[in-house]
Amino acid sequence: MAIVMDFQEEKREKKPIGWNGRTLVQMITESEQQMRETGRYCGTERLSIKESDPIFYEKIWSRLRGALVGARETAMHISASPITREAGELCFCLYTPEGDSVAVSTGIMAHVHTMSDGIKHMVRSDYEENPGIAPGDVFVNNDPLLGDVHNADVQEFLPIFHEDELIGWAAGVTHELDTGSPFSSAHPVGVTSRYEDGWILSCEKVGENDRLNRDYENRAQTATRMPFYWILDEKCRIAGCQMIREAVLKLVGEIGIEIYKTFVREVIEETRRSFQQIVRTTLVPGTYSFAGFMDYTHGADTGRMPDYAAVDTIQHGPLQVKIERDGRLLMDLDGANKWGHHAFNSTTTAIQAGVWIGLTQTAIPNEKVNDGAYLATETRIPPGTWANPQMPLVSTNLSWCSFLASITGLFKALSTGFVARGFCEEVVAGFPWTGNITQGGGINQHGADASWCNFEMSCCGTSAGYVRDGEHACAAVWNPEGDMGDLEAWELIEPLLYLGRRIRPSTPGMGKHRGGSGFESVRMVHGTKRQELFNIGYGKVFYGGGLFGGYPASTTPRHMVMNTDLEERISKRQPYPVSVRDIENSEMEGLVNGDELLDRNAKNVPVTTGEYDIYVSVLSAGHGVGDVLDRRVEDVIEDLNEDLLLERFALSAYGVVASRGEDGKWTADLAATEARREEIRKQRLERSVPVSEWLEQQRPRVARMDFSKQTRKMFRESLGLSTWWAEAFRDFWKLPGDWTFPEDNEPK
Ligand code: MN
């Protein structure tokens, strides 16, 4: 009996599962052809439901969106990982059978289109035929080449069937604590290839009948260092996807399958149109160019990495944002430099993650978000660059570092366009780098060989706007709902105690409006003799920067104290360090002795630490907007009184003459301040030269490429990869048409 049923089951699988008797391959081919031919999603001309009954239309939308948000809020409590549960690092989406996103939950907005790429990969490679797609199947993907940001983000896809038809996909993603790479961490620094990124599942079927297959569960027990969390994250994602599937089928039961099918087509087309409408209304057409940079400091890892990889790299992300008259938005990374033997290469899918965390927080914060908006944009990413290596074996586990730096240009471009159109409240001077990322591993305080990654970076400062200061320690560019998490939750899985956690003054970029502050965590290794600790901050280039004259936020140095005397101090009940506050007058002074490591190498192989060693993590702050001399004096005084600004910068940067009363409160000398500001303005005039003159002065230096070897390497790569960029560079610097990179000035 069982054999006969299996045979019938197999025969039934041959029947197409797409709509109206078509296969999924036929569906995606047709959909793409219609988009090409008509410029509209699936050729949709009329928004029939919206036009005939707009309230009914919005109710369907709210049901679906509500189901996704509800699934996220419920499922996050199934996970035990503090990254998911405390920091909210997860997201759920609903897709069409072809893999176009219909609606997205709150959370990591990066995944508007990443999981689309994963599902589309399964559709295009005819998973319908092999391995087959059936009700109750569970697919997992964390392959950045097929549709992910990095392999720490694990995605779950559950097909939603109505009778014999696939009507969509429920999908969810969480960020894992460990991916099983040679270094203990979810995103190891110091690796040079994909083989070292850890466990990669390439859109694999890992479950049937709503259960994970035992072989997959077995593999998960040893593939990473944190199997308990891996499996609980699996349950979190599957539970969320099942909730979405139930909600969709309940809705279909109420409104009928034909209305549902029509709705998902129309809502994607409506979102495409509304995205273009918003771009037309709020931005001025034109080309906006801004470059972003990131530093990779493997030069300091000589001897610990292969020679060819132990080099310093500046990543170049020259972003051109083109706003077309019809409201289409083009992003072009032509001129980006080469991929490298490091963990910071990106993929075309990862760039999409950056684009959508940018656009959902600027252009379309209140609108529907789905692949309709994606279809209203175009992203050009030249091959051979860090953003599109075309080398499948390079490491991409920290792609965030590179593409976020480039996306700083998107924020600046949009903000400039908003101001030009008079939408001043929409302006933001970009977002800070979400670091320092504290992560590490080794034998932990429970005696297990484990690894961890701290997500308090979900609470960086935000940047200033045109009419407001930034907010302190509250968000991450990739997760506006982020949270720093209770430190006790991190201490459960990390063998480092928090000695202190506080806002760190003078981390924000200054300006007429300053950025929001970052914070510092002072940690002490505890309960283990050995722990490998990473830093993932930035120290040698500014990340992003201020806008309209505002200053960039401070960099995030690497700061540790090894071989300390804290065991003795603690046993004698003596005071111990709880903060640094000011790197030039550290509050740790006199409270700990040991070997201090303080430098600007912020992306390196891990440092080996022992018990009672100190690790200081500086979390990023936001950038400033506008001239520092235009900041209201009372705001500078308030910053001093709130301990957000180090006293020396009140005078040197803001020109505010302030003194501290016996009550500890700061007050300004208004007359002296006015005089000082006048003096600074005068000095500025004396120092300044016309731009044309400055360009003249600099031209010979540029022609010789008289720059640091890291800068020369960066320019050489960009000039070599892009004819367009090379021409633009020669034009800008008025270099002869035959000018090429000087041969006699070879960088290492
Ligand atoms: Mn992630």
C-alpha cells in the first residue's frame, strides 16, 4: 500500500506546481519578459482591486504585513541566541512563486531583495524538477553567491501551497553566533577564501513534512561551535514561516485564491509606481557622486597571514546616484577598486542589501516595501571589483564593511537632493559604521569550545539632520529596531564581564547639528585562561563623513590591556577601571597596570588574551551637519553639562569659551565666544585659497601619485578596472590624455 502511494506521489510531482498549469521556470520567464516589454510588473496595467475598493485593498495589505510583523515578534522568543532575542536581528518576508517580495516585516531591512535572489535561484535551476518542491518542504540558504549578505545570515524558505499550486514562499532570516570557520566567530577576520568562511548551505532542502531531516540535524551538531543556538534559530525561523503560511492560507480562504493572486501582482506594481512617484516628488533629477572608503589593516598581520594577504587595503566605493526624470533611480559603482585576499569582498546580492537599508530609511520610510521598489531601481556593479569579484572562491563573510561604506554615498546623494527640493527634515548625514564589533572564541566560562559575537553594535549613534542633532546609542543602519541587549544576556555566553558601559563623549561628528553619541564598553576576560578577541572597527580612514560642512564621527581604535594586575586588585578590593572617557586623559589611568595595545589597526586577525585582560570597545557615533561655528552656544554648553563633549573641543572646534562653576555646571562667556568665533572665521579666510588655485597646487602631486602606498594601490586598481573612471580622473585633474599610473612609483 505504501509503495503504491509513493509511486502516485512521485507521479504527482511531475505535474507543474506553478499557476494555471505552468512550471515555475515558465512563470519567471514570462514575468521577466512582461517587465521588459511593458515596463510594468507582470505587465499589470490596471490596479483593479485598489481602484474598485481601496479600503479592501489596504486591508489585505495590512493583514499580510501584520502577519509578517507578528511572526517576527513571536518567533524571536523561540530563539535562545541573544542576537535574535535581545538585538532583534531577524526578518520575515512573503514572496511570489517566482521569488518577488510582496511584503517585509520590521527588523533587518537588508533582506528586501536578498531572499528574492535565493528563491529565484531555486526557481531558475528548476528545483521544481530536482530536488522537488512539495508542501512541508524546508529549504535553507546562506550562500552569498546565490542570495545572501554573508553566510552568518541563515535563511529559511517554506513553500506555501493552495491545493496543488504553489502560491508563494514564506521566508525568514536570522544572524548566527558562529558559522564554523577556522577562527571562532560568525565573521572571521584574517581569512582569505570562501573555504574559510565556514558552513555554507546553497539553497538546500533540509526538511520535509514540516520537520528538519535527521541528517541535517546531525550535521548541525558539529558544523559550527554553537549547535544549540543554530538549531533553536532554525526553530525560530521555521515557526515564523509556518505562522506566515497559516496567515496567508486563512486570508486566501476568506478572499478567494483569484483575488489573492491578483493582489500580489498589483501590490508589487503599485509599489513600483509609488517609488517612482516619490523620487519624482522629493528629489531633483541629476547625477550625484560621493565616494566612501574603508580600511583593512592586514599589513599589521605579517607572519600570521600569507604574504600576499598581509597588506593594507583602502576600499574605494565611488557611488554615482542618477535620478532620472521619470523617477527611476540608478546606482553605479563604476570606479570601485579590486577584490582582495580578505574577508571584505561583497556580492551583487549584498549590495542590494545596502541599497534597501538605505532607501527604506530615507526615500520610502512610510510606503509599502517590496520588490516593486527594487524594479524601480537599477544597480550597476562592475565585474572584478570588491563589489562583484567574479571569483567564486573569495571570502565574503564581512561584505558589510565594504558595501556599507559605499552606501554612505547613497545617503549623501539623497540628502542633497532632498534639500535641493526643500525637504529639509528628510536629510541625514549618512549612518555610522556599526562597530566596533566585539567577537571572539576559545574555551569559554562554561568549559566549552565556543564562539560569540556581541550585537550591542545595534545601538550606534545616529547622524545629524538638517534641522536636528542625531540621537545617542539607539540604532544600526541595518536594523532601525535594534537594541543593545542587556549586558547580563551577553555575559551568559561571553567569558568577558562588563566592568562598565557608558556614553563616550566627543565620539559624534561636530557641526551646527552634531551626531548622536556612541558608547564604550569596558570588558574583562573572566572564567577562562585564553580567549581570542577580534576588533572590527575602523581607524585609518573616516567612514562616511559629515554633510554640508559637518564633521565625521570619531574613529574606533583598537584598545586592550594585557597581563593586567586586576586579579590582585580585585582580591584586595581596590578600585578597578570602568571607563576610558577620554583617550588622552584616560579614566583607566592608575586603576590597571599591564601591557597596553592602543592603535588604529581595527580589522585584523584576533589577539590572544588571558584572564583579567581588558578589552575596550568603542561603539560608533553619528556624523554632523553644518558649520561648527553655527552651533548655538547653549547647545554646546548643554553638551558639556551632559558630558557628551570633551571640554577642549568646546573651544578648539566650536569656539565656545566656557568655564565650570563650583556646582560643576558649565556656562559660556558670550562676549569672549563671539570674539573667538570671529577670530576663527578670520583665520579661515587667511588660510583659504580659491579652489582653482588649490587644484593647480595639487596637480603635480597627483601626476606623480605622491600618496601613501595604500592610496596608490587603491587608485591603481580603480584606474585599471574602469575606463570611464580613469577618464573622469584625468579630466578632473586636467592630466594629459595619455597619462597613466607612474611606473616608477610602484606600491608593494
Ligand atoms: Mn548578518
